[in-house]
Amino acid sequence: MANKRLTQRFPFLLPLRRWQRKQCFYLAMRFDHNRYAHECAGTLLPFEVFSSSQVMVNEHSGYDIRYQYNKVHNLKLAAAGIHRLLIRPGETFSFWMRVRNADRKEPYRDGLVLVNGAITGSYGGGLCQLSNLLYWLFLHSPLTVTERHGHASESVAGAEGDQPFGTDATVSEGWCDLKVTNRTAHTYQISITFDDTSIYGALLSDASPDFFYEIYNPSVTYEKKQGQIFQNASVTCRRIDRLTGRAEQIPLYDNRCQIGYPLPEGTIVTEN
């Protein structure tokens, strides 16, 4: 049996550990030589690079529906610091640099989070839907992803059936961030808006984009190891020149994730 972490043996130390991690987390960013995006413009840039939307309330999650509505509240608080943010040439976007004080005036509510392999209600839960949406926007742009963490496990099937596997991005303050750097000559801008049921994200630019981006899975396989099911998904970008139509295939990464929900009937699972 693996040795338990100190905070698992002594849970009362967890708040102190979280505080320590956050202090080190932000201190490291002060000295990492990145120039972090911080200016939110009053107007939107004129050219759309890519846009997407997601339904916020998953009525079939199997968990108390109040956590879904709490998530909506948390998403709106966090998005306020990101909407209309400019990412100028040479600047880096950091999820937590923009969201760290979102609950200062109005507290977050308990939403669903993954803790030690189990889904539970916790303060500020549900923000991964915002980081997932942002990452999906960034994948369709020339911005360079410099930090992204996939979910180690998925306990609930995703509500977005048309999005490729392995294109999520989890965030955890003090541990996991989502960062992209603008290594282009153009300025980009994030727009996050809401209606009663959905969250809408758009990535805008000060110049008409040169390329279309298509993200897809060349292969998705499942394997069973020590009684657990794992998904292995290759993620590739097809970059298409808007002027000539010429396409370039760019392999991005391989994503591995433990699956905690029933797979569709007929899914092939190999034994390992």
C-alpha cells in the first residue's frame, strides 16, 4: 500500500498546506520573467479567431443539482477578471493571475471537484469548465500553450459530444495553472459571456487571422490495467491557410486519462 501524504494522515494540516502552496505559487510567477497580461479593454477587438459555447448545467451528472447551479455562480465570478482581457505580443495569459481574487467581494459556492480520486463538493468547484473552454479557444489560435494539465481521471462523461477527447485543462490554485504566451506580432483578446443556460467564449484579434484550426483525435484507445479503465487519445491540429487552402497536420500530444464512467456498449478495451 502506498504511503499516505502528510495531509491525508493529518487532515487539519490541509489549510496550512494550501496556504503555503499558494504563496510559493505566486511568488514563483513574480520571478519567472514572464510579462503577464493584465489590461482589460473597454471595447472588443474587431476580428474573431474562434468562438465556442458550452451548456453549464449537466442535469445527468448523478450528483446533487445544487452543485451545478453553484458552479454557474462560480464561473461568472471567475470570468469577470478575464472578459475583454488583452494578450499583447510578448505577454503571457495565466488563469490564476486573473482569477485569484475573484471571490474577494462575493464568496464562491460549493461546486464539484475531484479530491483524491473522488468527486466531492468543495469551495469554488466547477472552475474547470472555464479553463476547459479557454483551452479549447487557445487550441484554435497561434498562441503558444506553455502550461496545461489534463484531468487525471474523469468520473462523469462530458456533455460536449463533438469535442475531441483529451482537450480539457484542469486548474487548481497553487498546483495547476493554464498559461499561453503570445509569440506573434498581433494582440489577442478573450471574451466570456453568459446567458441563462450557456457560457460563451471567443478569442478575438486586431488582425484578420491567417489560418483555420481543426482539432481532432487520430486515434482513441482504451485499456484495462489493474482493474481500471484508461483512455489514450492522440490530439492533432490541422492548420489550414485561409488564402490558399493548404493544410498542415501538426501532432500536439498524447493524453491519458482514467475513466470512471461506463463506456458505450461495444467499446474495445484491451487488457494490459
